[in-house]
Amino acid sequence: EEQLVESGGGLVQPGGSLRLSCAASEFIFSHYWMSWVRQAPGKGLEWVAMIREDGSEKYYVDSVKGRFTISRDNAKNSLYLQMNSLRAEDTALYYCTRSASRAAYDFWGQGTLVTVSS
Amino acid sequence: DIVMTQSPLSLPVTPGEPASISCRSSQSLLHSNQYHFLSWYLQKPGQSPQLLIYLGSYRASGVPDRFSGSGSGTDFTLKISRVEAEDVGVYYCMQALQTPITFGQGTRLEIK
């Protein structure tokens, strides 16, 4: 059964850093665009970043540009999100998602919670 | 940025009755490949979102046929022919035509 398992979330102070990971299994990871989507407590979905199958293209929402970096290791079937200069407004459940054609997200992980607070 | 606007935001429905959710985009979602880059998701309580409809009208694998998507250009609709109790949750539309990818505000479907 296909799986996306996120990890690395936690409580961090404003200005701090975290690195999220997403481990993929039971599908050919290198065939998919991968993205991070977040959901603040009680709020809707917000797309954060996306990376091409081979890592050659990366896109970000404006609010995280220059602070977050998406990356992947196809040999390890893993997706990452390096988050620096964290702000209170980055507090959210972060989902790892995949898309075969950039058109839709057909599979989502369970999410990892990031809380930015002093 | 493409703005996605859903209506209604709250939708109480009697089981067995139909339901409809509208999603409008601030720009056409027609891709050069002639498909609309519009998808629908359901987030059931306490769960991750799940894909229902992609490319405007194609049902995802395992999605019951009571769900259907339609529309073109900037106006799209998700219809549920007969609502069941398990359909409770928040429905989101999403455009993937251009970055930043954007979602609608969400429509909360509840059972009367």
C-alpha cells in the first residue's frame, strides 16, 4: 500500500529552524512531482512548495520564499522541507503530497505539526 | 495569483438529497492541453484531504459515482447526487494551472 509518512515537526521558537521529512513507499517516487501543503489550526489548505520529479524545478508561495527550501532524494524516496526564520504564522499541520502531472494531488500523508511559539 | 471562491461555505443536507458546491476562479483554468486544471478534495473530520475529482470532471480512483464534477473556464461545480452520512466534511477546490497553487476557502457539508 502506498505511503507518505511525514516527520520532523515540533515546537520551535520564532526565528528558529526545522527540517521536515517525508518518506515515500510502495510507489515509484521519482515519477512524481511532490509538494508540501499546510493547514493552520482550524483553517483551510495552503500550498507551500513544489518540486519536479528530478528536482530541477522548485516553486514556493511568496510568504515562504527565501526562508523555506524544498528538496528531494530519489535514492532514498524522501522529500524534505528546510524551514528557517520561522514565524508564528508558519504554525500548521504540514502535509506531504504527490501529483503525477502537476494537475492534482492524488495522495496525501497524515501530516506533521509545526508549532512556532515562544 | 488565481483566487478561488467557493459557495456556499456551509451546506446542510438531508441524507439522500442532492448537494452542489460552486467554485469560481479569477482566471480561466484551461491549460494548453485543453484540460482544466481544477480538482476537488474532501477532508473528512480528523483526516487528510482526499482527491475526489481531477481535471475538472474525472473521478479519482475509488470515488463513488454519486460524485461528479463539471464546468469550464472559470466556473466549476461539484455535485453529489445523493448525500450519505460518510460525505460529511470540508470540500475544497484547487487550481493547479499556475503557481502559487491556490485552494478555495472550503465548504463544510453537514447532515441535517
